[in-house]
Amino acid sequence: PVAERAQEVMAFHGRWIREFQPHRVMLEHDSFVIENRRGKTSHEHFPALISGTPSFSEMHGNVWGIHLGWSGNHRLRAEAKTDGRRYMQAEALYLPGEMAIEEGETLWTPRLYASHSPHGLNGMSQQFHRYLRDNIIRFPEDKPRPVHLNTWEGIYFNHDPDYIMRMADEAAALGVERFIIDDGWFKGRNDDHAALGDWYLDEKKYPNGLKPVIDHVKQLSMEFGIRVEPEMINPDSDLYRAHPDWVLALPGYAQATGQHQLVLNLNIPQAFEYLVERMSWLLGEHAVDYVKWD
């Protein structure tokens, strides 16, 4: 239940590079319903809903927020009943026959996280963040999160170790505490159309290996991070050409790509073992402090 004055509803939609686009409706009667039937959560259907007093903002207004702890199909609802009462609802959306409960069995529904703030969205967000840090996320050390510099917008796929080390010099001078090499370090990765899955160092870009760059970053008293995306694969890759049967696919259906990528089926033992071996090489033979798992 929420207060009768919670007459405005906000939800989110979006896509890649346009994530978390808010949209609002005034709810005077009936229901506002969002359903996700894609099988997973996404930028298109973020599993959260907010109701508040009209024209609520970051610092103003009473707001009530709910977040369903669920990464599958779901339904969110805000409703104004005929007698003036209002409520919000969130549920896992099971397809017919998806769940079958035998006598004596229990179905655990997803957790629902809720927060109210009399001080707008900012107060609500702070309460969600505080709960997350205190009860869900566990960091290996109790310290402030380091200031990052990620190479992506600085170089994209054009990796030159000398230039990267100059970037590190400038980053350290600015007070950056963690320096991250992003996409483009592995062989054949010159754009986002190819080579994803080929987790071997590009020796044309790094003829002396990664170690000189890592050592330089460490000498500047910064942590070193690197970007991976191990569960994905480009059709234009050595891995796909060698093992097209390793991708997640349904027999008889065309394989639809997203961002020129397919998904590896990690239930195939050989595919899983390949990734374990490649990540063990990367993380075991290099002084990596942080992994940016894209």
C-alpha cells in the first residue's frame, strides 16, 4: 500500500547506450502495468517502479520505490482503486507449466525491496544504496572504492603500450587510484565485429606483453585492471570457426546476434574448460587487481 497522494508513477525503459530512460504517468484511476516476457531483465524492462506525489524530483516530494530481486520474466503494477486506496505490486511472471509444485513442496518467490522517502528520489536512492552495502554486497576490503580511469574513450581499439603508459602518467598525476585497460587487448580485436572469444594477447599491439604496462602502472602506485567478456563470442572469431557448436542455440533456428555477438553455452564442459584455462592464464600470470567483466 502507498498513500493516496502518490498519484504519479515513474518507470524506466531503454536500450544499449540509452539505459535507464525514465517515463512518468499520472495515475488517477485503474492500473499502470509493465510486463517483461523476454526471459531476463534488461534495459528495456528494469524491475523497479516508483510512485510519488505529483512532480516529485530528486530532492522534493514523497516517493515510494519497489525493486524486484529477480532476473526473469516479471510484472509490475501500480493501481488506484475506486475507493481511493493505492498500491504497488511486483511478481515473477511464470509461463504456463513453468513451475509445478508437488504436495509438500515450497516455491520461494523473489525478494521485494521497498523504500519510502519524504525527501524525493535522492533520499530513496540513498536508502537502497545503504541496504545494498550493508546486507548484500561484500567487498574484500573495507575501504573507499578507488577512483578509476578506463582507457576506452581514450583509445578505443587502438592500443599502443607507449601511449597507454603516458595515459597512466597523466592519470596518476590527477589522483587516479586504479587504471583499467578496456576492450582491444586480445588478438584480432580491432573493432566490435570480430575476435570476441579469442582470449590470447594481441602480440602485434603488445610485442613485449602486458607486463611492462602493468609494471608501469604499479610503479605509479595505482592498481591495474583489465576488461573481459568471457561468456560472449563473435561469429568472426577463431573460437567460433573452430567450435560453432559451442554457442547457445536452438536447433533449426537462425542464430540472432546482439552487438555482433552470440552467447557461449557454458553447460558444454569443453567450452567452460576453455574459458577457465584462458582466464587462469590472464589472471594467474599477470598482476591483475581488478577485472571489468563487461
